[in-house]
Amino acid sequence: MRNVVRQDQPHPIESDDRTSTRSPGRRMIGAVALVTASVLALAGCWAPAEPDGEASAVSGAVVPVVDGAAVSGWEVSAWSAGAEGEPASQIGSTSSDRDGEFVVDLGSVSRGDDLVYLLATAPGGDDTTMTATFAAIIPADATAVVLNERTTIAAGYALAQFTGPDGVEGSAPGLPNAAAMYTNLVDASTGDYGAVLTSAPNGTQTEALPTFTSLTNILSACVVDADACRALVDAASARSDQRSVDTFRAFAQIARDPSAAASALYDLSLTVAGDRPGLMAAPAAWTLALRFDGDGQTLDGPGNFAIDPDGNIWVNNNYEYGADPQDPTCGSDLLLKFAPGGEMVGKYTGGGLSGSGFGIAFDPSGQLWVSNFGFAGEGCTEQPPHNSVSLFSIEGEPLSPPVTGFTAGELAWPQGMDVTAAGDVWNANCQTGTVTVYPGGDPEQAMTLDVGLDQAFGVVDTGQHVVVSGIASSSVAVFNYDGTLVGDAPLAGDEFVLPMGVASDPEGNVWVANSGSTTLPCPTRPISSGPTGSIALIDADGQTVSGPFSGGGITRPWGITTDGNGNVWVANFSDQRVSAFCGTSPDTCPGSLSTGDPISPDAGYAFDGLVRNTGLIVDPSGNLWIANNWEEVPLQTNPGGHQIVAFVGLAAPVEVPPFSG
């Protein structure tokens, strides 16, 4: 947990006017009016951007947060990054006037299709690493923008995984979706703090806002001192042989490798007084994470995720919502959908949904399968139906029987699931240790496989095999698609200690999360304890095992996933941190790491907005989503957590192929 600077007079977080003497909010209102009026007078035919995102120019201002900074003579350039993976191209340029104001031509670019952003470099010579470069994304409906330290931090993190030496490059939906996370962090039109960042369940409730403020201070130091710019760029590339060419790209580099030179960056943050409290001690890593709670009265024990090709995030939910953890609660009958920026956009019910736990997966046609574990807190008057799976269309329409769901195949307290490219649905039965398969997604053709697992839990399709973990048996079964085992028996040995989640990388290797201490009530819980958690690696052949690997802050692993580079991310069910490890392509890892080495620091990527975490997933924009499943000190009447969390720009994007249906 990070320490936060405290002041005698608290700063208001939520208000109608969040501007300060350093904030551009009021000044920008006048600036937009003046700039727009002057342009209309001179050109006669120019008009602000229309809501459809078509515009020939945009007005704006360079308004540094730090006091005393020059605003005239900044070189402003406009760039368009194509949604089809084209490298960013410059589409306009100008310079700021004595008041920091400018108008830049955008040509014929469509802001509805492309991501358009601005860079503004302070006057000071040809070496852009010795002066500040601000950045700002232009939202599709914006008529005016501000560039300052806050917009630069927000753009650097939101676009981190698409930003390199040549600028911003990416494809839809990941690149345009990243703009939604940008506006969560900053108000594009004023340069002030974003509404999501400053309000519950963020705001004063987590360290995200102080972290953002300290990052702002780092760039403010560079605005007034060229030596600070050099120190910033050096620290950002401390574990890389690629040095950032400007401060915008330096912050993108920090977002991708947030623990490199963390203390040096913190020292820089102390050289400038911020406009609100920052961090009071150096963090182990400069991650930025935001919490999302939907409508504030639905999420209760989010378990795991599935992402559709548009980047929407689908979440299963353990419990009926209850604000008071001491009130008894039964299993949830809801499936939830969130937009790429974290806004809840759908609640679906029916199809036998009942206390879904860890199993959620799309099939190739775009239908969504969900397993019904039947979660219920102590005091629930009646155990809800379970031992089933539910099926939904991409529109959220239930396709399974309305009360019972699908029950064929001896489903028994099902947890993890996955669906193969052929549409075969694989379910892990925690109670019996068996695996239920629906060939082609047809429950009437159900097969039940019993290979000696105890508390079958995690399931993953590697593209060559299907791998299932057994918690209480400390073993992992590798299946051929016809249901036969690869080898004579499930894999077992010192590499596996109460394994839970399993994940496959792009090459078909499998990573296993060894909880070390967790078993489940399915419905009885075996007593077991072990060492600190770890991860293990099964090669694509399904038989060669290496590990265990530990470190990186790993404590009690539950969920595990891989990113677009094949690197490994672990959700811990204790101690409020995420752990990251180098995958089987070490050239994508920072520094000189090898396969299995921790990328995250000894404290992990810690965040005080986490609780007990289960599922996690990487979206097409490079955000790492994690489920706040149980409260830190859970009351068993209602232990459920109430948010999903996004670590902004932290992981290599994972593209989701289009559905066939």
C-alpha cells in the first residue's frame, strides 16, 4: 500500500468546479471563446467540430499545471493514428501564441474512425529529451482541448501499449477504445482531473489520485528544469535499451515498466509542489489503477471475465447485491456487461443463472457460456439451484432453460470452463473432480471424464490440448480433444501445489497458478496448507513441466492469464497485489529477464483498491482487468467485493478474433 501526503486543509474531490489557481478550467472557457471568435473573423468559414467527429480544425491551449511556466512558442502538432494499424501520420502543425492558445488544422481526418492526438513541445532547442512534450487525445466530439501535465500522463498510460519511437500505432478496437480510459483520467476540454479518477469508488477511497498527482509533479519538474527532463527520460528507460525521444513517450514507457527506477521518479516528484496531495513515500511501481462498480448496487463478488471482439467486458457475479456485509445473501442471477472504458452497459438474467463462480467463456459463434456454482452466503434461507451451465446470445438473451439451465453431463459445483475452436464446451466439476464436455456445444451429446482429479477447477484450451487443474489432488490433466489423456495420468509433482487457474500463451504453453493454500467448499472443504504460492509451466507438448517459479509479490494465486507477448499475470487472493512473470519469449521482457523470472517487484504491483482477487484478463487496449471478488476481511454472510479494477496500459494487448456467427 502506498502512503499519501496529507494536508491540514483537505482538497475537495467531488464538486461542480474542480479548478484551482493552477487549473486551466476557467481560463480555458475564455480561451475557447477568444480563439473561436478570432478564427471565425479571419477565416469566415471555419466552425467547431460537429458531434460526428468531422472537423477541419480544433482550438486549444497549452496551460501547464506548474506555476511560472512559459506558454508561448510551444510547437503543436496534430497526429492521426489509423484504426487499421497504420503508423501515426502528422496532419497539422502550429505554435502557441503568447497566451498559450492555438488553432491547428486537422485536414480531412475522421475523428470517428481514427484516433487523433496532439503533441506540444516547449521551446528550448532540438533535443526533445531536454524539454517538456505535452500530449492530449482529441475525443471525437471535442471542439477544444487543453494540453498540460495531466493530459500527458493520461495519454501516456492510456496509449502505453501503442506508443513507440515512431509515435502511436495500433488497430481497432484496442486503439480507439484506449481513448475511453483517457477520459476517465482527465477532462479533455479543461485539462483538469477526470471525473472517474476523482469520484467514488476512486477519489479519496484509493491511492490512484495521489499517484496521478505525483506523476503530474514529475512532468511539472521537467517543465521548469531541463535537468529534470533528462532525469525523467533516464529513469523511464532504466530497464530498456530503447531511450524515449520525448516526455510523452517516457510516460508510456513508465506505464509499461512501472517498477523501473521507481525511487528516482519519486524523488523528481518532490521537487515541485502539486495542487493536491501526492504520495508520501516512493511506490514500488508507478501503476495507475481505476475501480468500477457499475451502478453501485449490482456487483457483489465478481468472479471472472470474458471479452468480446469489440472490447466489451462480460463479468459473472457470485452473490445478490448487499451493501451491508452482515446481511445474508444468496447467489446472484445476473450476468453483467461493461463497455471498454468501464461503464456498465448491460445486466442480463435468466437461463438458469445461479451464483456463477469462475466459469465464463465465449464460443466461436459469439454465444456466452457461464457455469453455475451456486454461491450463497451463510444465512441464505435456501441453497439456490446450481450444478448447471447457462447460455446467452451476444445480445444477452438467455438460450438455456429458464430455471435449471443445462444440467447434462453430471455437472457438480462447476467452476472453470473454456470453449475450443470447434465449439466444444469443457467444464470442471469441483465436487466430483470430473470434467464435463459438450461436443459442439450440444448438451445432449455430453461426456463425463474422470481421470482422478480432486476438486477440478481451472480449464484452458491451448489450441492443441485442453488442460484442467485439480486443486486438492495437486495435479493437472492434459486432454486430447477426444477426451483421452495425453500421457498415462494427470501431471503431478513438486511443481504443483494446490493449483487453481490455468492459462495458455500464444504458443500453446500452459501456465499454472499454484495457490499453495486454497481449497474450495464443493460443498465440503478439505483441510490443506502449503508454502507461498507459485506458478509452473507446462510446455506445448503437454508433458514437459518446469518450475515452480515465485517472487514478484506472489502470495496466494487464484486466476492467471497471459498477455499479447505471452507474459504471465497472476491475481492473488490476498495482500492486494498483482504479480507478473516473464513468459517464454524473454525478448519481450524488461531488462535481461529469463522465462519464469518475476517482472513485478517484490511487493508486486500493489494497489490499495484491490481486495481478494480471482479472475483477471487483458483487453485489446492493454488494460489488465481484475475481479475484486471477496473483501479483505470477509464476513461469510456476504463476503463479496463490489468492483472490477483496471490497471491502465500495463499489459500487451490481447486481440479477440471476430465471432463466426
